[in-house]
Amino acid sequence: MEEQNRLTDRIERKVSLARERDTRVIITRTSDTHRVLDIVRSADKAIRILRNGLLIRFTTPEVLPLLEDYQKAVEGLNRIAARICEKAGVRSRPPKGMENREDGADAEEKSKKK
């Protein structure tokens, strides 16, 4: 009975969190996705702390290179994910403000080069 109550409480907590404005619910089908989400969860918290502490606890030269490196890594992950999706025949939707680019060239730039 106690185990059932814990399970019910846990489910209710997850549903409550899913209702929050800034929450996204993601179904993970692979351990790869679990690892990426664990990384992103930690980075999200740390980025918020760095941005909120900018010019108070941290200097711009300390923070900016880290945020730029993180952005480059996200862009790289987006490009690789687009290639994986293309190979698997899965529609790839890049995050808002980001294109599925290969070598920094979007589809329009590629078509101009041909």
C-alpha cells in the first residue's frame, strides 16, 4: 500500500511539473537521449546562474566564452541530429532560431552554390 502511495505521489508530481509554463515533456526512447537530457538539465541550471550573476559574481570574459562554446556544441548537435533524421527518414525540426545547417550553410546558400 505504501509503495502504491509513493508511486501515485510521484505521478502526481510529474503531472504537476508538466503543467508548468516552462516545462517540456519528452519521451525518451534511447539511453542516448537520457544522457543528453542529463547534460542539458545541469547546463540549464548553470547557465541561468551565470547569466543572473553576470557583472555581480562573474565577469563577462569569464562567462561569454563558456556560453559561446555551449552554443557551438548545441549547433553541432543540431546538425548531427538533422543528418541522423535524414538517414532514418524522420522529419527534423530545428529549434526556434536555428536552421538545420551543414558546414554553416543553410539550404538557400547551398542551392546558390550549385
